[in-house]
Amino acid sequence: MARDLREEIRERIDLVELVSGYVHLERAGSNFKGLCPFHTERTPSFYVSPSLNRFHCFGCGASGDAFTFLMRIEGISFREALQRLAVRAGVELRPESSPYTEPHEQERLRRALFAAHFYYRQCLQRSARARHYLEQRGLTPATIERFQLGYAPNGWDYLLRFLQKHQMTTEDALNAGLIRQGEHGYYDYLRDRIVFPIYDASGRVIAFGGRALGDEEPKYLNTPETPLFEKRNTLYGWHLARSAIVKHASAIVVEGYMDLIMLHQFGFEHAVATLGTAFTEQHAARLRRLVERVYLLYDSDSAGIRAALRAAEVLDTAGIPTYIVELPTGEDPDSLLQKAGVDALQQALEAARPASLFGLEQIVREHMSHAGVERWEALDLPARTRLLNDALRFVARLRSQVEQTACLERLAPLSPAYLTSPQAALEALQRDVRRLQREGRRATGRRASPRAEARSSVPSPAPTEEASEAQQALQTPTLSVQLPRAVIEAERTVLRAIVASETAALALEQLPHIEWSLPEHRALAHTLMQLPQPPYRYAERELLDAMPDEAQQALLTSLMLQTEPPLSLNMVAECIAYLHRRRERARRLQILNELTHSDQPPDPEKWQEYWRLRVES
Ligand SMILES: [Zn+2]
């Protein structure tokens, strides 16, 4: 199937629109550019070309079509990407011709969840009490609709009987976590609760949360994990929040359904919530591609603060700048918004402090309350030393240099050396932090740097060997350190010239005579020389399709997207001349080397060649 179907789908997908769901794109000539979602950068080097139907990042080398993009940004398999893009493109996948259907079991789970959701929605319509509860909590009908809330009635096995009536088995319901087995038979897991459907990234229901209407415990209950639902991978509200997260380049993270729903209702649509679990690396990896910063909006009690600091550490490891939002005592986002409105929350967001400074403050506060003093100046010397030790260990774990320095500046007055010289105190603290970091690295047995760890936790679609080699070549500086930038640029210019009508003839004629210094340039030139000679102008897409592998496709895409410096016949000719001069100079040096290091009598022919080369250059 693959190639035809893939092409058919690719042709129908608007790549710019697809990418815009994740990356804020701006027009750049006939292309679009934005901040690369696959590596961290401040200035855009990520391009999407509607005419090539491909994307390319000049920063990290990420490159490909709609399939590659979706697989990589969602961390999904080719099969899943195919299914989703087929739906988007309105192309029907014939089940008999492709093995691309979901495993049977998962499909049964989805059916049961779908039916249960339908049932809960119906029950909410019928229950005046449940509707009254939501209304009194301040939820508008539009919000209830947006989050597709439902109600699980107060009975023994109403849901189970509904599912059975609709040709689903007890086993399906059990596997989906909708019912449980007790001493007296099966019973519905959620009873007399408001139901919050939990969705995956594509907006399909994968689980339910339930909130008691009264004061019963537990107040919140989630259906258990299943092959479809993993808490550590799921953020509540994600499918509704994603485009707003891209737009704001930031996300607000809260704990719990009601806070999240209220934030959305009041227009903070870039909010997501964790689901009764700590903030995980997987959560961070998902946000990392889309945001420049994250706001943690947790409860202000001690449990909430601890949870926020743990989340901040995970985010720091993933390299995401994190801010902790503090609300007035006793308020949560829900209550604050309802009492004081949007402005109050907006102000709290603007006043949010970097998590590192917030964390440092917590340590200082703990030590003060332990010693029973109100100001740190009142701590005696041993207490100050203990405080400094704890604080420095905290600072040593921070990834960002800037935040480390900010924290140390805050700590410097605690150091005894500060009175004589603030600068010396700061420097001493910096030395301490470096020492702790060295010790930490030794203790953990040469762990990779946090940055490398953060990188490796990002799912990538198992690139082909050639592709990953090409990416390495783009990333590893070793080659370009030995090779002058000018050589690489000159070679690129000659290769670029192939696709421009004015310069193609000259470049094609010269391809065989150039000694390529980068292996990927040589490989591409080789491919180009094998192609049938066109009337000196290739159609770009045809040329891309003629590439034998992804690495060459990526290189060619980057050449086609490059617009600076503008190509001219003159410039291409100069680049070719430059490459020839370099080649001859290398040859000359080689001959000279041979001649001077040889025990044999000088070979007159070699000398002649050497002099010819000297004169010509
Ligand atoms: Zn990139």
C-alpha cells in the first residue's frame, strides 16, 4: 500500500494547518516559520514549506512530511499517524488491505467507554439534583457542554444493565473499569457522582472521574488505569487546551477537575490538570515542545507547596522555566475566580515567582520556623550554617545558571564573608555549588547531564540509521570544527544551485568535478548525478521524491528552503572556483609533504605538478 496511500494522504493534508495546531507559525516569504517544537530555541529556525509539503528545522535538523511531524510531536507510531491523518484527509482506509486497525481489546474498551459516556450524559439531563449542584458550583451550561460532563445515578448496577442492554459484556465493563465485583455481585464503580470524562490527546474518552455531590469520602474517584488510560501520561483538559497553549507559549498546571474547568470558563484556556498523581516526566515532555514557561497553580497548604516544588523539579530537569503562582490565603483558583474575577487571577499570574526562588524561600522559612525566629538575621551561626548547607544543595540541583546565580545572590548575605566582601561571599557560594555538583555526579555514577537526559526522554520515531547519522552530522560540531564554514557553505551553494533555473546548468555540469568534504553532500551529489538530465530545471517535489532515503530528503529540503544568500550565476561560479582552489592547494601540500618526507630522490614529475599547481593558484 504504503507509498501511494501515504502520498495521497499527504497531498490532501494542509501541512501548515496541521503544524499550526502545535507551533505558532508566521509567514516568511512563500514559507512559514516558527520556534522548533523539537528543540529549545529563542529565534525561529523551523520552516514549513507549503510548496514542498515538508517541514525543516535548521537548528536541529528535524525534517519530514505530515507523517513524520505527527509521529514525532505526538510520540505515536506510523500506524496511528496514518489513521489520524487519513481521517483528517477524508481518505478511507480499507480494513482488508491494511493491518491498520486497533487491537480488538482496545476497540471493545472504547465502545464500552463511549456507551457509558452517553449514558452518564443522559442521566445528567434527567437529574435536576445533579444539574442544580453544577449550577450552584458556578458552572455555565456552555462549560458543562464543553467538558461533556455527566452524572452517575445513585443505584447498584444501572450502568452495567444499560451496557448489557446494548450488547456489551460484563467483561467489557470490568476491563474498562466501569464496574467492580463485590460480595453481592457486580456494581457500578461511580454512583451518585458528577462524572468528568477524561480524554486522550485526540479527544477520545479513555476514563472517568467522579465527584461526590455531598461530603462523602472520597470526594474524588477515578476509574482505574487500563491499556487506554495511564495517569502519568494523561493531562486533564489537554485536548481542549492545546491550541491555547501553543498560542500563549505557556501552560497553567493545576491539580483537579474543578479548578481546571473554572480556569477555562474564565478564559484561561491554556490550563491543564494532573489527575490524582504527581506531575511526571511524561507530562513535562508533552509540554516541553510547546511552551516557553509553565505556571504551577497548586494549593497553598503545605501539601500543595510540596507537590508544586516536586513538579518544579521535574520541569527544571526538562529545561522548562517554571513559575509558582501564589493565591491569597485560603483561596483556590475556583474560589478566587468566582469571587474576584479574571483580573485577580491575571495579577497572580503576573506576580508569579520563578520556582527556584520560591523553593529557596521555603527552605529559609522552614529553618526560621524550626529555630523559632521571625527573621533570618536572628539565626545563630550554627543554624545559619545548616540553612546554607540545605540551600546550597537545592541550588546545586538547578539546571539553569541564571537561576542558580539569582538564588546565590539571595543567599549571599547569610554567609559570614558577606560583611567584609559581598562579592567574595558570592564567589565562595558559587565554588560550594560547583563542588556539590561534582560530588553529586560522582555519587550518581557519571549520570548524563540533565540536559542530555531531558533530550533522551523526548520520544522520537526511531529514525532510520542513515537519518540519525545525518542528524548527528548536523549536530556534532567535530566535523565543522575541522572544516572551515566557508567550505560547507560553498558546497551547499553548488548543491542549492541545482534547483534554480538560472544556475542549474552550471551546477549540474560541475557536480562530478567537485571533491565533497561532507559525506552527506557527496551522497546527495551522487544521487543527483544519477538522475536523468532534465531541461536544466527540476520540479522540486519530484526531485524530493526521487531521493533514496530520508537523510537526503532532509538535506535537499534544507537546501530548497534556504534563501540567503540569494543565488546568482556569479556566486555559484565563485563557489566552484573556491572549492577547486582548495582542492588544488590540498593536492599541492600533499605533494610537498611526499617530496620532503621521502628518502627517494625527488621525482621530477611530482615537482613539475607541484610547480604547475603553484603557478595556477
Ligand atoms: Zn529544531
